[in-house]
Amino acid sequence: MQSVQQKWLPDIGQSEGPVYLAICAALERDIEGGRLSAGDRLPPQRELAETLGIDPGTVTRAYAEARRQGLIDAEGRRGSFVRGRETSAVSAEIAPFDTGMNLPPIPARSTFAARFMATLQAVMTGPSAINRMQYQPAGGAPEDRHAGAEWLAASGMEANEDNVLVTSGAQTALHAIASSVLQPGDIVCTGPFVYPGWTAICRRANVTLLPLAADDQGIDPDAFARACASSQVRAIYIVPDNENPTTATLCPDRRERIVQIARRHDVLIIEDDSYSRLGEKGPAPLAALAPERTWHVCSLSKLISPSLRIAYLRAPRLRDALQLATDTYETTVMPPPLNLAVSTQWLRDGTWSRLIDEVRGECKARQAIVAQTLPAGSYRGAPAGYHLWVPLGEAVQSYELVSALRPLGVSVVSSEQFRVGPETSGRAVRLSIGGNLDRNQLARALGLLDAMLHHRAGRSSPLI
């Protein structure tokens, strides 16, 4: 049953920017904070305008924006009502495929589905709908590249629509970089454990991966310097923040030293920056420190949802971007046009920031569950990350953990799937705490993991 909510008054006193957006933001805050509930009726637009002392058209625009974001429904003369959160829930009736991929968590109160549907409807009823249903320029239309460039530039790097491309995911971007700047026989430095998608690209390109010593702060710059002095290194591949799989984050000093060494030996930098924007304000990306030699890739799939298949690729120069556009066209022709239209709109109106805030909050909540369950020092994880790096003792085999945790919906991958070259360090597993797991499932799975790792008194598992 719908309740009557005639006395709601938005707090917009400290807000900056357009008033209609401030009203919409206050509405979202009050829904999230519990001041407004599903079915509550909002004040009539003219009445709210008189109370706030503003033009009625501003309130009309605010309510329209709230509808577009999936916050409220309009029911003609009956008025506007807070939308029930159940309309934006993601159905999990059918279990997802276990691909071993690292997936961002679905927040407990996710607005992604509602926002996507509302924005897609706006795109398809807008003036550019016909263009979005056609083939797009290689690397994205100018407006899409511009939106992505502004977003990347906010991290401190030099980015504009001339040197930024849009691709159908990070894998396409990395494939284009390898095709453009690497030749058979080239040597590319990495950490000892690497994202398997990059390994597969290099193997296909007949490129040699040279693993460098690393610790919980990432690649050791001294090891990089020694490699450059003894070999003809062409490039270095780095995940600078919350590395997949080890969760390592390069500190500012190591970033500076790696850049200095790369310049000294004329080594290219391939920066796969999938996770940094989930953390708080961190060190500058390598593309900001060495713009003349860094190819920067940022995937929205790792920040919000893999269903989007959108990534932004920043090249050092315009001529590099043109070559990359050709390579991306040869593999995937273009990123999915409708998804890209939604992403561009979200980057423009700030929806991306709100969605990232939702995922970040869910990651922190899940990391808190991890900290309450697993002993300190028994794993590594980023504060706003959704995977763990868990070292294994001699009594535990990775296949035991896979067999035990997979039925609970937890993805566990052995360190052997990430290792580059011969074994140089101990065994571990990457455990993903994202995806469609709810917090209760996660707590149960972590309890089982803790029992298997730390409370078996050396006995082997009965699992076969």
C-alpha cells in the first residue's frame, strides 16, 4: 500500500551546481538513508517549488531526472512516488557460469539495473537514437571519446579525444596495444604472477614475458633495472593498483623509479588500470608520470559490471591512437553502441560516480567480513577490492579449496594459472569475493576456508 509523503523537504543548502540536480541528489540521499521509503508520495511539484522559493520548472526537471535514474515513478494526477528497490534488483534465479573471472560485487541495494533501463530508454527516445543503431567510427565517435578522455584526465593524465579510444573491453584494448607496438621476439617485463588474458595475447604474438621479483608492494624497481641492463626489454606490463591476482599496489616511490628506468632504457609502459578507481584517492597513474610512453587501459567492466564491455584506451600520441583504432576495428569492429551511449551519458551526468560508490561500499562491507573471519596476515586484499590472495601451506592443495568452495558460488583459482616462468615463490590461490554472492553466502564460504586452512591439525582433506 502506498503511503502519503507530503512533508518531504530536500536539504539543498550546501549543494553546488544546478538546483535540479541538488534536489535529485537530496532525494537519493533520503531514500538511501531511510527517510523516504518505497511507495512514499512526493510533494506536488508546484507546492515544493513554492516551499523552496524556486521556479516550478526546476522541480519538474528534478523529478524528471529522478525518474530517469530510477528513483521515482510518476502516476499522472496521482503524483510521484518513490520507486520500490525491488524493481532494480538483479535476479539470481539462474546460477551464473563459473568462468574463473574476477567480478565486481552486486551491491545489496544496487541501482545499476534501474539506472541502465532508464538511461537506455532516454537514449532510444532521444534525437540520436538512429545513430546509435548504426555502425560507429573505429575507436568510438568523438563525443564518446571526449567523455572518456575527460574522465581519464581527472586522474591527472594528458587525455583528449585525439588520443583516447573506446574499445569493447580491456582485452580488446590490450590486444590492440600488443599488435601495434610489439613484434615477435620482443621482451616484456611483468610481475611473477600475471592476468592470464595478457599472457595469452603475448603467447599468440610470440612475445617473451620476463618475470620480475615482486612483493606485496608490487614489482621491485631494482629487478626491473637489472632486466633492462641485461636484456633488450621492449615494454613493461603493470597493474598498478590492487593487482590481479596478488592485490599489490605500487607505492609512489616505486612508480617514480619504474618511470625513470623506463625512460633511461626507452622501455614502453602498458598500464592495465582496472581497479584504482574503486579505492580512495591514490598515487598518480603511470600515464600521468610518463605520458610520452604509457598506454593506459581502464575497463568499466571491472568497476561496475562485466555486461557493459566498455573500456577506454589512452595512447601517448594521436598517431598511436590511429593505429590502435585500426587494430581494434580488425578484432571487434566497435564497442557495443547502446552500452556505449549509456556509459557516455553516465560519465557526463555523474551517474558513474554514484554507481562506483555503490560497488566501493559493497567491497568494503565484504572486506570487513573477511577481516572478521580470516586471521590477520593469512591473506592479502585491498580495502575496496573484491579478490584475495591467499598463500597455501604444505598441507593444503588448491584443488581441495576449489572443490569445497565452488558449490557455494565462490571462484577460487590456483596461482599456477597466473604464474610466469618457473616457480619462484610459494603456492597461493586467488579467491574472488564479488559476483552475485550475498554477504551470508560469503561469510559461510570464508568460514569453510578458515577451517580448511587453519584448523585441520595437519590432516588431509577427504575430498577427492
